[in-house]
Amino acid sequence: MGVTICPKCGAMVRQTDTHCMECGVDLAEAEREIARREKESRGGGPLVGDAQTVQGAAAGMAAPGETSEKVRIKEFDRHLADKLQRERTAVIVTAVIALIAGAAVLLLGLSALSQAGGLQVLRELSYGDLRERGLGAFADRGFQSALMILLGLAGLLCAVGQIHRIVMAGRAIAQVKRAERPDLVGISSLTWYGLLIASFVCPPLGIILGIIFKFGQDDDTRALGGSMIRSALIAIAVVGAHLIWNALAGFAAEHGATPTNTATNAAVH
């Protein structure tokens, strides 16, 4: 979804929003006010009484004819570009780690699957069989290889998502240098999907990384951390529900057989 920047406070807003969520200003009215002030400007200089524009121009931040709103947006864009530049090394490192780890786990999973009997083993896996085994299903070579393959694919998704973020960050930085409004750069959806799959397949990993992300500095990182924790808890809940179901089924089967055996013994005597 397209985004823009609030002319008053510099906060990011969606193009479909009518008011800024941060300062509450009417976005359409603010844009009209900017256009009016630009039209009323004389000789390309600042407006009379526009102290912020005068100060910005004196500091070398504003060009002739720019309003304080434009100065604020330019400074916000420069801050965003600096932030993306500082994050680039960390994003590259995480992309390399995700690529290496994802490829390694995927190869291990494919190797384990080949040793267990190939794709035929996966075809023979059934939900009912896995449910009846409970925790014993994790000892099955076919099930283990399937989990490893999913985890490896999740790592590769994260790597592709981080590479996409590097490309988008470079484009946004170039746009700022050309005095254009930069595209919004955030966590790639591929990275989201990869981390959520990894959290479901390996709940301990999801909980640990999710807690770390919850202490992130931006809303997207904190939201991703919460989603990872929920995905891991769902996986734990699914396994726990199957264990409870098996326990109840075993209890019912054991106590259901007792009256039948008693009746049979009575008939014999």
C-alpha cells in the first residue's frame, strides 16, 4: 500500500488516510495550505512572518521559496536515508546468515529424506498416524526430514526477503539524494513468512527470536516478534492438544474394556 508523509509532523501515513494518526491534521487541507502558501510567495523568497522558513534557509537547510513544511519533510527524508545506510551492514549480515543456514538445513533435510526412503516416506505419512504417535512422531526419520526441509526453506525465504530489503534501501537512499520522496522500506513480507514458518516448525527458536524482536526500536520489528511468539505458541498448543487427546483416548479405551471383560467372565462361570 502506498504511503506518504504528513506535511505537519513528518509522520508516515497511508495514501488512503484522511487525517494523520500522530498529530490529527487534515491531510488534504494541509496539502492545500502548502499550495496556497507557495502561490502567495513572492519572488521565490520565504513568506513574510514564516520564521521557521527563514531560520531553515539561514541554516542552509531550505532552498529559496521552500516552506517550513518542505524543510521538515526534507530533513525527515535525510534522517530516513541515514538510518537505512546505518542498517545496511546488519541487513547484509543477516541475509548471508539466513542464506547459509537455510541452505545447510535444507541439504541436511534432503539427505535425511533420501536415507529414510525418499518421497515415498512422505507419501506414507498420515495425520492420524502422527497424532496417535504423539511425541514419538518426532523420532520418525520421514517426519524429521520434513521438518528440516521446511526450516531450510524458511531460512531461504528470510534470505530473499533481506536481499529485497537491501535493494529497496539502496533505491530509497538514491531517491533522497535526487531530492525525491523515498519509498517506504520495512521488513519484507518474505522475511515475515520465513520467520513465522520457522517459529512454527521450531517453537524454541520462534520464542527466543520473538522476545528479542519485541525489544526492537520500530513498530514493525515488535509486531513481527509478537507474531513469531504466537506462531510458536500455536505449534506448542497443537502438540499439547494431541497429547491430551491421546491420553483421554487411552484412558477411555482402558476403562471401556473393563465392563466387557467382566461380563465375559460372568458368562463363562
